[in-house]
Amino acid sequence: MNNSLIVYNTLTRKKEIFEPINAPHIGMYVCGPTVYSEVHLGNSRTFISFDVIYRYLSHLGYKVRYVRNITDAGHLENDDDNGEDKISKKARLDKLEPMEIVQKYTLDFHHVLQMFNNLPPSIEPTATGHIIEQISMVEDILMKKLAYETDGSIYFDVEAFNKEFNNEYGILSGRNIDDLISNTRELEGQEEKRNPADFALWKKASPEHIMRWKSPWGEGFPGWHMECSVMSSKYLGKQFDIHGGGMDLKFPHHECEIAQNKASNGKMEPVKYWLHANMLTLNGQKMSKSTGNTLLPNELFSGDNDKLSKAFSPMVVRFFIMQAHYRSTLDLSDSALLAAEKGFAKLMAASELLPKLKAQSESSANIDEWINNCYSAMNDDFNTPILIAHLFDAVRIINSVNAGLEKINSADLEKLQSKFNSFVFDILGLKNEDQNKTNDELMNGVMATLIELRQQAKLNKDWASADLIRIELSKLNIILKDTKEGTDWSVEK
């Protein structure tokens, strides 16, 4: 490590030296998706940003326990504790079981992140898998008189919390409790609350509500904020290192998490460093379903949209996302993606050229300085755009050495190869799609040939050869399935 890692802490509103609570172990919790629809690009940007952070911390030698939840219950249509649960509503509209909705969109979420080459988290807990623990935390907060019951619903008492905790509600977002009260709209169901700023820990289920669990207060479901308080503290402890998420979650979600954790666990700060990724805009405007200014990852990959001139691959999109700092707003446009595509191609071409370079007896390039610059960029709050600028310095060196315009000795060449690959592939999480595409095409061609040979054998009534092809492929976990349209194949894991 060339110098200390610095992170911007939303809680203190300044950059701080990163000092883990229990080094080399790090606990990191990132709020995952509410699985009622396809994951959108804004969320994808957040998860890609924290994937890079996870990769870099691991590269530095830390043992990171990365927890990212799945919200499969309790997230209402808005943040004012009214409306319908998003998953229940989608299930009702589609005439499906809520868990069918959850399964469908959880699989979609995982598929999209795999295409972006995100690493899976260490633990991926679900809200419905932790109902007992959520009820227990609600009981604890009630017992401490920091919450109250109204007709089967439990609300957090913000005013009581502020009296006991020195007006700390608003510590993360910087919001004032009096401003919150005066700016809160009058909504249906608000009469259950003592104070408009109070928020639900547990909601009584209406007769038509599908997702419901038994509790000491009757049948209901947990509040959205409660699940993250419970799962983060269960898997990472009462105090852990990093809590991440999108900037839009800072208030009320993360603010409420802090209040709940303190109410339950005491006055210690539950999280040492709060990190927030900024929003993604589309053609200079906020992404919005209502205005039609929106784009799903699969629409971007397929080109099936009216916003862009062509399809863009997952790695080009990932590379584009990392050309802005994770705390900066990033605007997605056709011209920006086209530029990113050219830059990504240059980076991949250099990565293919690098192992072919021949070492000289001396060096004219300062590789140690280049390595230090790369680490300095990432150590400054994970500054990927500066790192990418330095990677293109390396591209220039690689091309110059290949053309005979610069020299590099064997020791420097070894360092350049090692660190270039580490930063491009291990830390930024990029991969050479051309190579993968070639392998896929090769596999498809081989399988088409084998299926044709098997079909010919069957036509010749050479059943032994036909069976031999099927049996040998099955040993490789490749399964053939004969249909009316022909023969399909799949790889079983």
C-alpha cells in the first residue's frame, strides 16, 4: 500500500483516513434491490460502484464480509408509511403469488449483475427470512419507550428519541426535525402517528394485504427500514465499518436505520463510514418511468430502445460508469457511450499486446511512478476516473514499447503486466468480451456439428453412435433435449 486509503464519510461530511474497527476484517453492508420490477440502470450504477470498492478493499489485503440484502417485503409505495407494499401490489396486478414476483425479479437482478461482472456478496439475506429478528428488535425499542403501538401498527417515536439522544435524528441527512414536521404532507393513515416525522417499525396488515406474519400486535409486516437494521447488525455486529447505498436512500431510509440501531443497541454509532453513490441521468434529464425517460440494462445491451443509436455491451457500460467518480452525477448519452466504447477497445487491445512485449536491457519508462499514481487515485476515495487516466498512460507506454519508441527492462515489464492486469481486470472488474464472444461462438459451432452428426447417425439407424454422442456430452454436463423443432442443448452446473 503506497499511502493511506481516504474515504468521504457522509456522516461527517468530510474525507477521513480509513481505519477499520477490527483490521484486517471489514464489515460492509449495501442496501440491495426491492424485487418487484427489473433492476434499472441507476441501481446498477450503485451496485457496480460498491463492487469496485469491494474489489479494491480485497486487493489491499482486507478480509471483507460484504452483505447486500434483498427487500422482498415491507417496502411501501412511498416513504410516508402509506400506500401498498410494492411486491404485494405487483403480485395483485399480475395475479401471481408475491414469492413468484420475488423469484422472477431476484433472478433478473442476479443475471444483470453477472453480465456487469459484479462479484456476489458474502451474504445475501432477505427481509422475509428475518421476520423473527425484526419482531424482536421492535419489541426491544418498544420496551425502551422509543416506540408506541396504534391499532396494531408500531411507530418509532422520533421526539422521544431526540430527547434521549440529544436531537440526533437527522444526523446523517442534516435535516431539522421541526422542518421535517412542517414539510410533511397530510396523508391517509398519518392520524395513527403522534408526530408526522414518526415512521413505521411494523404495519398492521389490511384485510386485502397478501404478505402478512403473526406478531404480538396482530398480523402485519415489518417496516422497510427495520429489515436493514436487523440484517446489518446480525451479520456485521452492532458497529461495523461501511454502510453503502444510493444517495436517494440517505433520507429517510438510512436516517431511520441509524435511529433504530441506536434505540436498540445504545449510543454508539452503528456505522463508522457512510458511503453514498450518486444518481445516473439520461440525456441530461432525471430517469423517470412517468416521463418515459428511462432505460433498462437489457434494453441497453440489445439496442431495443429509442434513446441510443446502437446496442452497447455490458463491459462498455461498466467502463463508462467508472469514468465518473461514484459520488458524482453521471449523464448517460449516445455520444458518451460511443466514446467509452472506443476507450474500452483501446484498453483491451493494450491488454492483448502486453504479454507479447519483448524486454530490453534498460527502461525509459518510470513504471514505479505509474504504479504509485494508480494507487494514489484509488486511495483518494476510490477515484476511478483518475485511475482510468493513468491506465491510458500505460496504454501509451505499451504501444510505444511495441513500436520500438520506448524501452522496458524485464523487471519493469513484469511489474507493468502484473499491475495493469490487477487494476483493469481484478479491481475495475472489466473483462475482454471479444475473447468470451469467440469462445461462445466456438462452443456453439462445435455443438451444432455434434448435433448434426448425431442426427445423421439416427437417420442411418446407427443408434450406438447417436447414444455415444449423448452419453459423452452428458459426462461434460452438457445435456441434449430432443424437441419437435430439433435438438436443444444446455450446460448443467
